Amino acid sequence: MSQRANLLVVYSPFLMNQTLSLPTTEPTHQRLTNLHRYWLATNYLGAAQLYLRDNFLLKRPLEATDIKPRLLGHWGTQPGLNLIYAHLNRLIQDTNANVLLVVGPGHGAPAILANLYLEGTLGDYDSQYAVGIEGMSQLIRQFSWPYGLPSHLVPGTPGQIQEGGELGYCLSHAFGAALDNPDLIVTCVIGDGEAETGPLAAAWHSNKYLNPATSGAVLPILHVNGYKLSGPTIYGRMSNDELTHLFTGFGYQVRIVSGSDPMQVHAAMWQAMNWAYEEIQIIQRNARSGMLMGVPAWPMLILQTPKGWTCPLTVDGQPIENTSHAHQLPVADPAGKPTQLATLETWLRSYHPQNLFDGEGRPFSHVVSGCPTGSRRIGMNPHANGGQLLVPLDLPDYANYAVPVPSPGATSVEGTHTLALYLRDVFCQNESAQNFRIVCPDETTSNRMTPLFQATQRAWMGPMVETDEFLAPDGRVMEILSEHTCEGWLEGYLLTGRHGLFSCYEAFIPLVDSMLNQYAKWLKVSKETPWRKPLASLNYLLTSHVWRQDHNGYTHQVPSFINLVVAKKSSVARVYLPPDANCLLSVTAHCLRSRDYINLIVASKACQAQWLSIDEAREHCSRGMSIWEWAGNTGIQQPDVVLACAGDVPTNEVVAAAAILKDHLPDLQVRVVNVVDLLTLMSPEDHPHGFPETAFVQLFTANRPVIFAFHGYPMLVHELLHHRTNPNRFHIRGYIEEGRTTTPFDMLVLNKMSRYQLVLAALTHLDKRLDRQALAQWCRAKLDEHAAYIRREGQDMPDVRS
């Protein structure tokens, strides 16, 4: 065991030169022995889950027929997780601490399941896993069995808020869970492999945003077992000096617990847990009494234990324990190789299960004597089932923030500025509840949402200078230039029963694509898990979007996030493209009230024409899409052509294109359809928001050409229309990966979605006999005029700027 296990390093300004009191609970020999027995029991159950289909208590010699036909799962991280869980149990028992456990190593599911079984939580949620021989048999047999227990942590795992399918997000989830939960200690286990990821590296800086006066604490435990799947980890090869200096530089107090002798490690871990708990109490006590200024040095632990600790040292002559070969299955083929079957039996019997469980599979009382009871069990923490704690937002009437629209297009405003006035008052009306936050990667001001700072500030615990703006330790706008950390904070906040919004540039939100994938899977399975309660929806507001990247150019023109959201399960995915500020207000209020969805809202921050009054916007958004009769000229007649649009900039161009057609071809019947809820385009058999086919045909007709201007990639709309009547008559214009540093209107021209190109498309597909040549020539002349004008004047022509 490293001598550093007993080293206390204090770097917090308010703790300098103070002598800390010793831990109040000393590890007696009997309690350490019982804790060790519990650890052995969890290790046994974890290993048995990987291998056994029968003979679960080893009452007879192990046979090949006792082995599962398919061996799936991972061993390497389990002993460390079991150690941490056992010591958290002891800490809870001694202090009554409120502990939520966030587990980064997703492959450690057998370990967590073993602990949940022994503490009785698993059986409380599902009686087939009740403590006893039947419950033990089911636990072991059902792991990685078809329709059994998954090899990762999932929504069906009590006490968990993180799916284990991808690494990098546990620490940001933990900090999100701790925000505004002043009595909660979120213990976050970070594997040294996971610690190599970019999202995890950025998340260490979350300590600069956590206010100990109003929020809970995060106790990071970096589990350094030295190896990932097939090679060493960076952290595993760093010296203790390097590790201590690195995390001290991040602003943490560091304590290292290391060793391979279980009893020595137990004794050191006991003291380290006491130390960490006491440091948290000191920080919170000082902060809540006004004695703390700046960023506190929160405690963190580094646990160094062998990879696959307690598994065979070698198998068939190859080193296993403390190598990467212990990551998955230390004994690869026990059913097929008699020597390996003997090795496996020796390994399992090394835990002495007969000393841990009685003949009926129940753990002896001294084995589980260190487990908390009732709601203090880690698996029973109510914050892990956040819907139980969810308090609905007190939302103001969005009509009070309406933009007056005396006639369509007569008013221009910045929609996001209008929305910020509404969200400002969402903050105000929920001040006492402290259950709403906005996360944003340094873009709140850029996105024209400065009115938020009339109600709150940017969260910031660090040093401040007099030129800083809108910073405060109790700020509820969370800004860090890491989209991954923003996403993780918000997910952790929502999963523990609160509400929020992620505001981001459209070009940068794809950085969290894989995080969204994981969260969507969590929501889908959570909705199928009877005991999981509904959560506030995950709401995205994407602004500074693809059509308004005047100076940023091609690199910032990426509308792909819509495609990602649409690809998720129809029970989860929602996409809204409000055409103006009043529709943006209506859609956002709806999203903040909704539950268990991923809501994507895309709206420009630029000053744009306004089309609908607040009452018209409410009706339009409730329908999802509708005919804008004032923009067309059909009345009750069937149109010759339908111009459709989804998105604020496409709407502007479609309205202009309709006006051109009506002006130049007064005998042409033009209908304009605006789509605000994108997924209404789908068939009802594909999405619950899909319009019934009869209603769909009433809007788009059964056989007339439809010229559709879309915010994103055209192919997506073609896919959405797959089951619709005569989908080949829909001609979609959208972003086709053409762009550069240019004017807003030229972006439309480059992607063939300008008003003039929409008119030309309509003329191409019309069945009605009309003299089209003059209008087509006029449109081409306008495009030529535009090309010359922007190169000469550096801006768009006056008639398109207005």
C-alpha cells in the first residue's frame, strides 16, 4: 500500500494552516472483518454472474454443464466498484449521509447488481430477485441472458442515473445532479480508461461552478487499476506525484488509497472516506455561514488497486490479474477446457461462499451488517428516480410576451430576445423552487438572450474583476466552452427531477451527438420501466443557425442535429421549427411543460419578419402545420401549386416566392403551408404527431406539385414523407452543403432555396398552361443582379434585405 494513502493535502484558502479533526468513527477489527466479508460476497456474485447457469453455491464440484453457453461481461472493474460500494454503505450507516452513486465504468454492472441484491433493493423492485436461493439463482442466471439483466447499467437498474454504454459523461452527470440539492453527496466513480476521454477531462472543471452554499457535493473517486480493454491507461502509468499535482491543479484536495492487501486497503479506504466526508462538511458549513469566498478545494480520492483484483494470477501460463487480460473474462473457456474449469472453480471457491451464504442462499447477518436500510440504501435514493421528486414549473402566460403583429410581415424582431423575456420570468417565478437552469457554451449574449440576466447571472465561483459582466456564485445560467459538459450537467439535473434548457449554436451541437444517442436510449427504456417516473423533457434551443452564418461561413453551416433527433424513437423525439417569435413562445412553453421527450427547437437570433398574432400562433402550433391563407390566393379553390416551408428563413422565402407568383401570374392558384412541428409530416403509423392522411391531403392535395423549402437537409423530408400519398410530387429545397463567407441571401442562392429559385421550381413543375417564360427570365435576371450587387456593395439587395 502506498504511503500516500494517509497523506492529507489541503489547498483550500479557508483551510490553510488549520488542523482538521480526526475522523469520528474508527475502523474496529470486527467491522473491518464484516466489511471485508461483504466485499467477498459481492465479488463472488459478480464473478458467478459471468459464468454460472447452475450450481450457484458450489454445493458440488463444478461441471462444464454449469457454465453458461455464451460468456458475456466484464470482470476487471468489479472488485474496485465493490470496494467503493461497501465503504459508501459504511459511511452512510455512520453518518446518515444522503448518497447518490454515479458509476462511470458501465461494464461494472455485475458488481452494482450484486450490491443491489445484497442490500435488498433489487428484490424490492422485482420480487424474482428477492434475497434467497431463488433470487440469487435468478440474479446469476439472468445476467447477460436473453431478455435478462444487461451487461451495462440501464434505467432498470435501481439507484442509477447513467447508462453505461459510452464513457466520458459520469462526472458532468454527477455535478448536474448535485446542483440545487444541498443535502446530497454525489459519489462519482471514474475509471482510468474513461478518464482519458475529452468530455471527462473538461468535466473536472465543474468544481468552478458548484456553489456549496446552495448545492450538494460531488466526491470524485478515480479508480486507477492500470488497464483498459487491451493496454495500459495513461493514469495507470503516472506517478503519484504527477497524479497529485494534476488534480491539485484542477483545484481538488487529493488523497490516494492504494494496495493489493484487502485488509490494508479497507483500513485506508475507511479513513479516506471519513476524511472526504469531513472535508465536505467543513466546506459546506463555511459556505453556508458566509465564511467561504471563491472556489473551494473539494476532496477527491484516487483508488489504486489491481486490475481484476482477486481473479487468477495466471490462466494456462498467461498472466491475468493486474493485466489487461482481466478486463473481460479472466477464464475464457472453462466449459471447453478442463484445466480452465478447474481454474474457475478454484477462483470461485477462493471467496468461500459457504462462509458468506447459508444453505438457502441468504447472506449471513454479519455479511450485510454494514448495509444501510430503507431509503438510505444507495439503490433506494429517490434522486436516482428523479420523477418522484419532480415539481412542475410555475410558467408565466406566454401571451404576455407576445409581439404585436398588425399584419403579416409588418413587424421585425429578434425572436430569441423575445423568448429571453419569457425565460427571465420563468426564473423569477421559480426562484423559491430553485429547479430551473439554462446551460449554454458561452453564447447567451451572442444569442440575444441578455434579458435573462435581469433575473439571474452566469454561475461562477472563481475570481472576478471589475470588468466582468453577469457573474455570480448563485447564477443559474451555466456557461462553459464545452458542449459535452453542458449536456452532462443538464442530463444530471433532469434525471434528478429538475427542469432546464440547452441553448447552443446549431453548428456546435453535433459535438454531443453520441450523448444524445445515449440519453434517447435511456428515455426509451425508462418509459418502459414501470417504476421510473416521468422526467422533465430535455429541451434544446438551436440558434445562430445554418442560414445566418454571414462571417463564420461554411464551417458553421451544419443542420445535421435535426436528422439525429428524428432518427430516435417516435415515443421520444420531437422537432419544432417556429417561423416567428410568437410561435417560438408557444412552442417553448409547450416543451417546458412536457415530460420524457427530447424537444429540439430551431430559431434564428436575427431580426426577422413576424407573421402571426399570438392567438394565431397558439392555434398554428397546436395543429403542427396549417394553411396560411393570407400568403396564398386560393380561398376555397384547389391550388395549382403548394409552397410549403419549415423553418424561419425558409418561411420568409416561401412567403416572398408566393407574393412573386401572385403578382406576376394572377391566374395561378397558390397555397402556402407552414410546418412548425416537423414530425406532423410523418404518417400516424410512424409517429404519434403524424397528420391523418385525410387531413394531410386537405393541406397538400392529392396530386398537385409541392415546392417545399426546408431548414435542413432535403433528403430528411423525403424520408418523412415515405408513407404519404404520391410523395414524388414533393420537391424539397434545403441545405445541400454549399456555403462560404457571404451574405444571408447568397447562402440561399448557393443552396437553391432563394425566393427566385423557388419560383423557378414552381414554374418547372406546374401542370397548368401559363406563359411562364417572362417570369422565369425575370427571376434569372434578379439572380444575376444579386450576384453582381453583393460583390459590388458587400451586402444584399434592398428588396431582399426587407
